[in-house]
Amino acid sequence: MRLDVSYDGTDFSGWARQPGRRTVQGVVEDALAKQPPGAAVPKSVVVAGRTDAGVHATAQVLHVDVLPLAGETSSTRLAVDALGVPDLIRMRHRWNRILPADVRVLGARVAPAGFDARFSATRRHYRYQVSDAPWGVDPLRRNDTLAWGRPLSVDVLNQASEDLLGLHDFAAFCKQREGGTTIRELQHLEWQRVGDHLIRAAVSADAFCHSMVRSLVGALLLAGDGRRRAAWPVEVLEKGVRESAVAPAHGLTLMGVDYPPDAELAARADQTRNVRGSAF
């Protein structure tokens, strides 16, 4: 099954389940497990993109494989395929009654064959939101907007961002993980002033390595307020040395995940697994 989920990351220690900590995965899996008699029991969920502590999502995607209860004899796949729209609506309603108010299941459906929330994805979209008001940030936006406190030039931000686009080794902007690659294709990075003091960055890539968006934003903001040259972020990229500032988590929101047509889902998942397992 595919679930579309939204959450306010303020009071979570990130997506991934951790012992003794409140995580989005933890509360979602707990809610999914609380089914009435005769329902299927989910295993661990697979998510499109694991978010850090404090990061939000308006359109997170996950999938869950289901198992038959003891004594069930019919095919699990057939049982799941038989779920109709009213059944899915009731399930979503039940889960949202169980979930805390800072997590919502927006949609639930039977996933197409070959669907993998993580590996079938072709693109992730994030937003980073900044206030450059001299007085800080609107109190109602304090949980999803960074208060920068210095005037920012959108023109300089976009000029500095343009040189970062394309396929690169983003080691300078990632927390490296053993066995992982830092080569990514940054497809879109654009800044817009959407209010007198409110600026948004729209960032899209095939995938992001750990802390990549926040590290890019941290470097670009230093160029945008004049403390660094517009060429400095791409110079950091070319040096490959992690030395730039990392923007705080609360300004970042996962806005969407793209997938190919249903017939291409399995092939895309296989391709992604092979690429991630390769040595660069």
C-alpha cells in the first residue's frame, strides 16, 4: 500500500525510528499496527526520503507491505486488491484518529506492482523558507521559517545557485555515510521573494544526500547577504571539502516526490538500487 503523509517536524527527532525518541516513523507504524480484528498487519514502512529532526513534510510518500493474520488462507495480494475506495477512506480516518495532530495521512491506496516509495522515485522537491526582516520572523511562521536578520538579494542568491545545477559530486555539501555516494543531479534551485521579508527556495534533485539541501542553503545565504562572493558556493563545491554552514532544519519542508508511470516503477527501482550500490 502507498500512503501520502504530512507532518510538522518540530517535535520529532526526525523520520527514522530511534529507541527512546519520538519519531515520525515510530508514530506512523504504531498507528498502522492498531487495526481491528481481521485486518492485515503492516511491517516496517519504507519512506521516499528520511527527514532530519525538525524538518517538515507536506507530501511525504511511504509504502508498507502487509501480512496475513494467523489463520488467514486467502492470498494477501488479492485481499488488498479487493479494498475499495470506501475501505481506504475508513482506514485513513481510523489512522488519523490514532495519530497525533502533527502527523496526518492524506491518502491511502493500493500501490501498483513494483512500487517502492524510495527506489522508484525519480525526483524529490524541497522548499526552504527564510525571513530577512530586521525584527526576525512572523510568530505564526516561526516553526517553518528561518529568521536570518540580514537583507538578502534574490538576484545574488539565484546567480550563486545557477552554477551548482547539474550532475556533481556534492561531497562538500553532504554528511558522508560509509558506502554511500555523494554524486547527485541537482535539477532545480531557484529563489523567490514572496512577501516583503519572505523568501523561498525551491530545490529539486533526483535524490539528496544527508544534509545536502541545508548545506547548500547555508552557503547560498552567506552569498545572498554579501558576506561571501556569489562565486563562493561553487568554489566550495569544486574543492570538495565540507566547510560551509548548515542552515537550521526548521526552515526545510519536503514538498513532493515524483514517480514514473506504473509500468516503469519496477525498472526504476532496480536502476536506482544498482546506482546506489556502485562505487564512484
